[in-house]
Amino acid sequence: MAINKTNIDTNVLPPDVLSLMDNQFYDLIRELTSSHEAEILKLQHINNINAFLLTKNPLELLELNSPDVEDIKKRTCFELANKTFVVKPGVKSNLQYLHDLFCKKMNEHFKDIKNKTKLSRTTQEIAIEEPDDIKAFILRSIKRWCGDKAQ
């Protein structure tokens, strides 16, 4: 069953989530998913949200034939009779959940910045306007608002 991305609740994240790095970031990953996902990210030095979102497939690590990943591979994969490995579905879905959650948080963050910039620009325009130009300012603001809503 797939999770509807609109149902992902970013309120489970701490307010400073976008600035978490290293151990604070890995602790959050453990809290939201498990120690396995945190270890997969830590082995690759994916130590913050930006690095996580820029990593195309954090599970590629498990495809390596290296003694450095054997332990985590045994805990997060099924070993098949032909000695190949398949990543457990829970690990895949946990990393997908983190990706969707962090993407939604980033989108909310950018939307907040955009809204604050618009508010700041409007406040500056109000402060600069002379009383004679209030009518023109109001008309420009209404046109801008209508243009934003039309998009």
C-alpha cells in the first residue's frame, strides 16, 4: 500500500531539521525509521538532508562487493540461494518515506521564504508610498494578487 504524499506530516520533524548534521541527523533518522537506515546513510557520509536528497539511490551501497558493507547487507537484505542479495522492502520503504518527508519539508520551507519575501516587498512599498499614491498602490497590489492567483 503506497502512502499518499499529501498525507505525510512534516510536524514529526523538529523545527531545526534543515540544519541538522552528523550525529543529530543520524539520531533523527533512527527515530523516524531505524538504526539500519541511519547506518546505510552514515557509511556513505550522507550527513544532512541536502546530501540525502541529492543522493540518487542510497541503497546502491548494498550492491558493492566489499567487506565494509557485508554486516549491514546481512541485516538489511535477504540472501538468495544463488548468493545474490535483495533489499528488504521495509528498508526501501523507510528510505522512500524519508525522501518524501524531507522533500515536503523543503517545499514548505521554500514556500515560506517566498511568502516572507512577498510580505517584505509589500511592506516596503507601503512604507515608501506617499498618501497621494495610495490608490495607485492598492490597484497595483490587487492586480499583482490577481496575477498570482491566476497562475
